[in-house]
Amino acid sequence: MNEAERLNADSHAARLNQGALQRAMEAQGEAWHVLVKERCPYLFAAAPVFISSIQLRKMHEVISAVEKVVGLSGWRVTSDEARPKAKGVFYGYDFHLNEQGVHLIEINTNAGGAFLNAFLIDSQHDVVMPGKAVAIDNLEPSFLAMFRNEWRLERGSALLRNMAIIDEKPEEQYLYPEFLLAKRMLESAGIAVYIADPVALQARADGLYFGFEKIDMAYNRLTDFSLQQHPALRRSLLDGRVVLTPAPAHYARYADKRNLARLTDAQDLRTLGADEADIAVLHTGVPHTIEVHQNMEEMLWAERKNLFFKPNSGYGGKGAYRGGNLTKRVFGEILQSDYVAQRLAPPGERAVCVNDAGAVSLKYDVRCYVYDGRVQLLAARLYQGQTTNFRTPGGGFAPVRVVE
């Protein structure tokens, strides 16, 4: 057992300083503090998660290999994909860590939580814990520089005057507190920020408007990844009337679950011209994934206990099933739908004391927030159940600490 495993197995090894977290929340204002407490009491976990330096290096290697493969000229490109110059903010590379290694289970291109985790790391800045936080220096200024770079790539030296953070019914979203953190940070840099439902946006001849305000750039938190349900926003993007980050092109290139099947198809990767070293990294670092077809019924049912089924355009665990829990009815529905089947890679576990009632073992995944191929920070999500849920006492976002 290495040091990270030992610490994760010990519920008393380290805990978040709840007093420091409470003071940091109160400093955001009473309204924000009450919102978090009432809407998402399990937003922040009770303890950090520990990883080894070897695990950290291997995650970096997998991310690097993915970035190089996706950058090949033969990777899937649509007419929409070819358009953006912007890179797309806050990619989330989600890993399961276990005794068999590190396993990239999916990539997200509108990964939530970066602002919340920057806040959490900052709240524990003076708390003594084993290991080191895994984050670049000056996180918030780096986030600001990222958004400014997205704007510069699309609009050159023009002044970025305002932004919209867009999601359906944003004030009802579970992570609405994060939108408020992002708004505060960006406005402190002199950028006006509006939190908007896309139904309130209007596409006009000279741009995309929110009321009387013409929107320069939109930070996209929608889960309608192709924007088919939001035609005004889609038209404005394709006509160049607004800068949108991330955009459907970024999702198609990285986050469509079918890409996981391509990343684990060695022959396809060789045909694309991928380097053998990158193919080897992906072979060990991404659980083998295949697209589901009806003619695979017998094979998939026989292998179901070793598989995890995910909808091609799924998110947040919605519509995802662990094969061992499937009924025949649900399995039949999967065969009729657009799914991938991924080799099961169990998550790691962290022992946590909850309200001093004794230790419980929670599952965790590790999310690497990445911009333009560079890892900005790591965060874990502690949970019970089939997928991450922010409904588990003691669970939620947790700092990641790397130990030797």
C-alpha cells in the first residue's frame, strides 16, 4: 500500500477545516452562503483525496496522448467543427483511479466546478494537510486570462466588454452558486456579466442580444451540446455574431462518447497516423469502449457485468447504467438507442468521517480541468451510488493532494 492509498483508507488522516470553509462562504455574502447551504449542502466534501505522483504523471500522459490524437488531421471534423478558433474553456478529463492504474472514463467540454474548486482550495490555504494541492498558481487570474484568450483568438485586439453565462433556467441549476462566483470574478476585471437563459437571447442582424445589451462572448453551460434546441444561439455562432465557448465543435471533437471508442481502437488510431507510444498510453489509460449496435445483443448481455453503458450524448450520469444492474427491459432500450459500452473501471475509495458518526467509505473520481492541453487544477468528487451525485453526506467536491 502506497502513501496515497494509506491516507485514503484512514478517515482520520485529514479533514477539511470546516471553520475556514464556513468563513470563506460567509465572505461571499449572506445570500450566496444561504443559497449553498439550502440548495446544495453536500457541495463540498468532508475530506481531501490523496493521489500519488505516479498517478498524476500517468493522468498527464493520457491527456497529452488524447490531445495529440484529436489534433490529427483525420480526426472527425464536421462543418461546424472547422469554424471556431477558440479552444474551448474548462475541459474535464474524468478519471477513475484503482489498483490497476488510472482510467479515463470520459471527457466533458463544459465541465462544471472549476470556480468552486478554486474557492475551496483557497479556503484551505492555511490548513496543514499531507501532500500538495494540484493546481497552477493564481487560479482565478488564469481563468480570466483563459477567457480573454478565447476572445482574442476570435476577435483579435477588440475590447471584451461583456459576457453572458448561459444555461437553461440558470437560477434553478444546482451549480448556480458557481455562476455567481464566475460573475463576480469576471466583473472584478471590468467585464460586465449577465447570467441568462438562452430563451431570453435574441439574434439580430448585428449580433446576439440580451435585452438591450449586445453580447460579446457567451460562456456555455448548456447540455444541449449541438444547440439544436437553441436556434438563435446556434445561428449567431455559425454567422460569427457571438463568440461561444465551449462550442458544439469542441463537444464533437472531444466529448461525444463515441470518441472513447475511437481512442481505444488501435487500428483506427494507426490509420489516422497516431504515434505508437500514444496508442500504448491510450490502450492502458482508457477503458476499452465500443459503440452499441443491435446485432451485439448476445455478446453484450453475456459481458454486461464487466461493462458500463453510456448514451453517446449523455452527461452527469444521466441514462448511464452499470451492466450488472441492468434488467432485460432497460437493456432492450439501450440496444434501440445511441449508446457506448465501456469496460468497467471501478472508482477509488476514500474513508470519511461524517458528523463524527464513524467512518464510511465513499467512491471518488478525479477531474482534471484542462485548457488548450494544459492542466489547470485537479479536483475529486466523493459520492455513494452508481455515479457522482452531490447528494451524499460527507461527499461533494474535494481537494486533491499529491503525496510521494
